Amino acid sequence: MINKMILQGRLVRDVELNTTASGVEVAKFTVAWSEKYKETETTCFLNCTAWRQTGVFVNKYFSKGQEIAVEGKLTTRSYEDKQGNKRTATELVVDKAHFCGSKADNSAYNEPAQSTAPASNDFADINIEADDDLPF
């Protein structure tokens, strides 16, 4: 069976990075997604958990309001709240996180881009009149 989810949205709060008793880093954050069609807006607020290097990466380079694309698997877990009520939580266990949106949003990468694409004036005209050399 396949359980793969990709979501692009914005962080609704800063990432919370903690370390377990055994020294494993875990980051928790929420990604908001919305879509508007005419007068109807659909929204999704998805809690996410990222472990180890992925969690450290998200904590280091992302903050509230920034766009992010996350990949992972959707999980549901059961727990008991402080009043003894049984609850369930659905969350995305993130295995990959990606930058998206404008570069200005990603303040960690504000260095000038090095373009390797040729300028528009660097193109040369091709002589297409000598078609006897074409293999077809």
C-alpha cells in the first residue's frame, strides 16, 4: 500500500525543536494550505513532525510565514488527554522538506544567484539554407 503525501503551504508558527532522552532531534510545526474558488475557500492545517537531520534542517532554515514543501507519510495516533479522554491525532511524518516561494522569503539564502544561462544576446544564427547535409 502507498502512503505518500506532498504538501506546499506556509508555516503558521515557528518550528519547535526538541531532543528526546536518547539524544534524537525532533521538530514539530504546522503547515497551512488554502485554495479559493469563487466564494468558497478550503483550508488545511496539518501538524508535522520531522526527525533527526530533517528536523534540524527545518528548524534552521524555516520560520513562521515562510513557504515550505514537505513530503512524508500521513499517520494517525491515539492518546489520552489530561482529563482521561481518548483522542486521535493525524500528522505528517516528514522525511523531506524543500524551499519554495520567492528567494526573498528564504532569508538564509540571500546571496546573489550565479547564473550560468547565456544572455539573450549570446545566441548565434543558424544557417538553415544548406539542407543537403540533413540525414533525413
